[in-house]
Amino acid sequence: MNQTIQRRRERAELALQSSSDALVLVGAGEPIAVPGGLDRVYPFSAHPHHRWLTGRNDAGAVLAYDPGEGWRDFAPELTDDDRIWEGITSRAGEPISGLKPWLAARSGRPIAMLGVPVEGIAGDTELSAELDQQLLHARRPKDQTEITLMNRAIEATAAGFARARAFAEPGVTERAIQIELEAECFRHGGEAMGYGTIVGAGPNAAILHFAPSERTVKHGEIMFIDAGCEIKGYAADVSRAFVIGESSAMQRDLHAIVLDAERWAITQCTPGTEWKDLHLRTALRMTQGLIDLGILTGSAEGLVERDAHALFFPHGLGHLVGLGVRDASGYLPGRSPSNRFGLAFLRMDLPLEQGYITTVEPGLYFIEPLLRDPANRENYHDAVNWTEVDRWIGIGGIRIEDNILITDSEPINLTESIPVGL
Ligand code: GLY
Ligand code: MN
Ligand code: MN
């Protein structure tokens, strides 16, 4: 076992210490069948707890831990099908058939079932939930191996963005831009995209998770791209917006508000910063920008208290990123998602700590279904200049998203090399 994995297991041992009698199982999971696809399965992605503790992406593998004795790696036995169809010649770990006897020799002990539950074995629900949170927390700070993989994923992503930007011109389709971006990522070492690439031009730039279409890009439109490639499971998550040809004053104003908010929020990414507070303070800053633009009316504080900002910024400020695009985000034990319109979509509620990598991704959008909703027009009749809003529906939206490493001094913007200019 290499040193990185050794150190992670030691970190996990400390995190799981609270229950010294419990056995721990960490399942990688099984391939997921494509509905109606006969023997087709989705590309396999091991549960991140398992992958982090083993460095492997092996379906069916189970890592077992007995605090008195240490770790045991179990893996499915190699079959003829594996050898003949997949060319697999060996598997790391002892045969999975040894797991049941291993458990039987320790019968009566509580079992914490982490990762993907192992079929046929009953875990203790409460204990599993508690230790799952502890392991999740132990995974949050990134080690050097993880930072190196993130930087490689980011380098490949940066190449993809550079290609997309050079290629985007009036007449090309969103889909063609996606193809260029992804191909360039793969040419630079990307193994997969970390999530569905978003490419939206003009009004499509206001659709938060827009899948690129055959629509051609037009002169003067906002071009919005959110993409990140993945290497050994580590994903970048980057958003940029730019204008094809000449930008308008409104496009420049929106871009300036978002960029200012993003740059400011990045400076606040230091150990101890509570993410929910930073989200709200960033919302306040963009709300003041929208007041200055004549879109919102009133005081920024009052508007954010009423969640008026969420009409234009209807998502969270960001999430942890690393082993998978959402990595070990979430809510600290005892905290739960709010049902406030302006907070319900926060993907995490925790203080930042050294070693975390978080996205910072404020955005402002003119989202037609939100802004034409009669209930919103009624609730916010005095907060929004609706005549002005009507002028801008169709302009799209802008999100600027970087991946930030928290350190004990200044935050490091890992994605800084990807130009943010309009
Ligand atoms: N790519 C989705 C997100 O930014 O969270
Ligand atoms: Mn993101
Ligand atoms: Mn993104």
C-alpha cells in the first residue's frame, strides 16, 4: 500500500475512533444497469469513501476495518468473463468470499456500513450515519496527491476553455463548442467530464444546467460555459461567460457585478469562514449592484432578508470539489437545509478549513420562468423594477466559477489561469 493511502487510513482511524468496538465496512458499490439496456451499465464510479481509502475504482470491492486489527481489502474474484471480455488479469485484495467468515469471527459487534451498503449484511443505522459524517469530515481537507490530481484536471480543463473561446464565433452551434472543449480536455489528459458540460448562448445562458443544443451562436450574445474534466475521479468545476463580438453596456455591468462579488468572496475563503454567511454576504454585494443598476429597489439588507436576490441568484455560492464535482460537501451534524427561498439550495453549511477546495460561483441571471411567475411578481412587486426586468429577459446570465484551495494564509485560486474577461 502506498504512503498516501496509509496516511488516509490513519486519518480515518482517528475519525472513527469514537466507537472502538464497531466494525466498519466501506463498500465501493456495484455497476448500475442502464434501464432496458440488457447488459449495459453506466461507467462505474466507486463510492468516494471507498475510492479515497483504497485509491481504486473497483466495482464490488469492500474495505473492512476492525479497530483492534486494522484494515482488510476484499475484492470480487476474477471470473472467466473478466479475463475474456475485459482483459482483467488480477484484482487487488483478498477474495470477497472471505468477508462473511471475517464477520462471523467477530459476530455480535456493531457494524457501521459506510460507502455503498453491502448486500446481505445488516449495519447499525444510527452508528453508520454517525461514522459516515465523521469519515466525510476527515475527507474534506485535500492531501498533496489530491491537490496534484486537481491541478492536472484543471490544466486539461483550462486547455478546453481556451479552445472553446477561440472556436466560438457567430454561426457555430453550442454543441460544436462543447465538442471542441471536451476533445481538447481529453487531448490534455482528461479521462472524462466531471458532469454534463453546459454551453448556453443568449437566452440559454440563463438556464442553469443547460445541455448544449444545435442553436447557433449570434453576434453580441453572452456565451456561457460551465465545464470541468476529471482525472482519476478528481474533477474541476469552472464557469466563464464571454460575449461573441461586441458586448453591450448591460452585459458589461452584469459581468462587473458578478466578477466583483466573486473576487471579493474568494478573498474571504479562509479557515473559519462560515459558508452560509459568506453566501449571504456575497448576495448582499450583488444585490447592491442590482440596486445601482435600477433592477432592484430598496436597501440591500432588506432585500436579502426577503430573499429578493434569489430571483436573480437562485443557487448557492458553491460547494466543495475534488473527488467528484460535489465531493464532501454537506451540512455539519445538527445543521439542516433551510426552506428559505434564498437558502434552500445551499449545498453546504460548514466552516471552511485549511486544505478544503471549494468552488466560488456567484451568478446573476434573467430566468424567464422565475421572473414571469405571477407569485414572484406579486411577492416582490415593490422590490423589483419589473418594467426594467421585462427589457432584459432574454439577455441570459453570467456565472463565474473558480476552484479555491483554503490555506492558513491567502486562498489559492487554482483555476486563475482561465481568463475571466468578457
Ligand atoms: N457544474 C455544476 C455546478 O457548478 O455546481
Ligand atoms: Mn459548481
Ligand atoms: Mn459548475
